[in-house]
Amino acid sequence: MLARLATFLALTAIAAAGPKPNILFILTEDQGAQAGFLGTPGIRTPHMDRLAMSGRVFRNAFVVYPVCSASKAAIFTGLHNHANGLLNNTMNFHKPAAQLTPAERANPTYAKNRIRDTIPTLTERLHAAGYYQAAMHKLHLSPNEKFPYNEFLAHPGGPAMDAFLARAAKAGKPWFLLYNIPNSHRPYPDSDKGKIRIDPAAVKLPAFLPDTPVVRQDWAEYLAGIGQADDLVGQALASLKTSGQEENTFIILLGDHGPSFQHGKMSLYDLGLRVPLVIAGPGVKPGRSDALVSELDLMPTLLDLLESAPSAEGHGISLRSLLEEKPGAKGHDFIAAEISHRGPLPNDGLQERALFDGRWKLLYRENTEPAWRQVNEDLKDRKPWGNRTYDETVRVKEQYPEAWRVLSEMDPQRLGGKLSRIELYDLQSDPDEMRDLAQDPAHATQLQRLYDILRTWARDTKDPAIQPPVELTE
């Protein structure tokens, strides 16, 4: 009874505090930390840049599970995925729960891969507080009951946002809009069919991709997709300004994880985990922060900014002190992330965990023999996803053996790559994570330090899928 009372009080705390600001949450799909305001060569993102100038840019922002549904589940619960229950992608039923058919509810992926019923989501918290809410383009979460949006809108853009704002005003309520942008997701703009804004000669490829004209074209098309996403960001900001509600609206810009290249999406390397994050709004002091932060921090931050009680359990922290530049404000000491490959595979599934302290990155794996990984179709298929890089890396493997090694590790069941149980990287000297230092005695102290932290994290967050032994042995 006391637990139910505490939950009720937390859910209604926002409503009791009086009029509240609005929230515009711009979520770009598969956009890693590539943008004009982040210094990415070859791309201009004027609208994202303008938002970055007016808000707080977090240069060390990360997701904790680098695939769409799982990343969103972490955002909307503030919990690591092994705690919130949603691992990997679920079905995308972009509609109210009451409209789901019996067949949709019985779909095994939807029924099994879902957020636990006992965990309140941000959408539920805001619903209880009287917010008028909408999700654009997709939901891609389960169960739908935990996302009681007033509206499910098909496409992002200025006209759709204008109409939503008018309906929220008519309802006389503060609003939350998940402005989900798909353009930075494959398939990207096809430069074989029309001119794109990005010059392949002007881009800089990460070291784990072969530097060939085909791969440059693919990376340029990815950046062109971000450019299209930037156009939609501009439309959202223009609609907000026209509405006259800009001064009373918190704006969040976040990429949901990295792009579909090897070392990106569905990997725990930097391209997969590092994302753009900007927060602007009332009381937020513009500037840049190097604090370690993650998507887990967004729910507690918003609840804090709305003067609401925090969730009963959570793995994130409020970033309010950083946003307001309070003395002593700090981020995390480390960021932990995970991937569980359980699911449609012929074994219990490879388990991967990462821990990053701002310089040093530890990767830890269990169930590496046999090496089976889930490889999303857009990470490998030319049709319909437009992935040029996978086949090109195979074609030039003799010329670019290290790029081939990375690709073979991404898809070991097809290409025969061997996965290490432990990897260690110094991102200060090796930002593309190409030199594994785990076997180097000169770095044994760093390796042991991070491993001990990982073991403590797994214990404290009750990670049920890994059992790191006390002794670190290869």
C-alpha cells in the first residue's frame, strides 16, 4: 500500500506544482556525433548549429544501448535495458494501445521484448501531470499502454507541428512532442539518382572504413541524410518561434545511436555510442560541457526541471546543475553500455558490455564461442537499405586488412571474425579504437581498474546476463 501511495504521489507531483513549460524532444535516428557544431568535416547543419548556440552542448554524450527500441526504452525509463526489460528492437505499432489487434498483441517480438509493467515511463509521468503529448513518425516501443500519447503523427515537419500546437493550445495544456526524424537512418539520399549537398572528397572517413570512392560516397550520403534531418529541425524551431512559446519550452536534440556502419550501430565502439546532445530552454546557460552524460539522464533531468519527484529507481542523474552552471556540477565518473544478442540466434546469445571513463574504454564479452551476433539488415544489405560499405569492404579486404578485420568481427557468423573477450582502448591517442591494448602489460593497471568498476556496476545494476569472474583472465 505504501509503495502504491509513493508512486501515486510521484506521478501527480508535476500537476500540483502549477503551470509548466513545454518540451520539444527532437530525436534523430541513427545519427552519431556528426554535425556542423561538432566540427564534422564536409557537412553544414545550420539549424542544429543555431540550437547549439542557444543551449548547452554536451560533447561527451552517449547512449547505453545502440539500437532504436532499446535506446528509446533507456531514455523513457532512465534505466539500463537489463533493468527496464526491453532488449534490442521490438515491433513498431505507431498507434494507441486500444487500437492494437489481437494478432499484434500476440506477436512474439512485441509480447516478449517490452518494458516491465512496474516501471513508470516519462510519457506516463507527463500524462499524469496533464501534459498533451504526441509522437511523430514512430513509437517502436512496447507495450503501447506505457506510452499514452494523445496523438500519433505520421511525419515530422512544420505543418504537422503547427497543427499539433494548435490542438494543444485548444486543450489548454502544456505539451510534450517527440519529434522523431528518420532521415539520418538508411536508406540515405541516393547520389546515383540525384545531386546531394555533400562532396565525398571533403569528408573524413574514420580509420576503420576503407578509403575508397565507394565508401566515401556512402559516408557522404549519410551526412546528406543528417542535412535533411537538419532541415526538419529548422522547421520545428520555426514552428515553435511562430507559436510564441519559445521562451517557455525546453528543447532537447539527441541522436538515438550511431549510424549503420561497422563500429557503429549495434556495436559498443565510439561511433555506435557517442551522439549529439543539446539542451536549451528556460534557465539553461548556453555553452559547452565535457562532462560524461548519457541518455539515461534525460528523464531525471526533465523531472527535475519540472520540479517533480524523481523516479523511485533510476540509473541516470539530473543534469540541471550542469545546465545552470552551478558550482561543483559534474557528470558521471563513467558510462556503461550493453548489447544482448539473445533472440533469433542458435544459442544463448553473445553478451557485450562497455565501460568508458572519458579516456579509457573497456569492452567485455561473454558467450563468444561460437561467435554469433545480431547484424541488422541495414548494416550489410545494398537493397533496400543502400549500404555500399559492407560489400566494398569485402571487395578491398586485401588492400585494407584492418577495415576487413573490423567488418569480420561485426559479422562473424558470415565472415569468420574472431571476437575477443576483453578489449581496451585509449581514445585519447586512438579515437577510432583500432589498437586493442588489453594484452599490453604497460596498460595492465588501467585494464584492471576498469574491469573492477565493470564488475561493481554489473552487481549494483543487477545485470542478470553476465557473470564477470573475480580474476581477470583472457
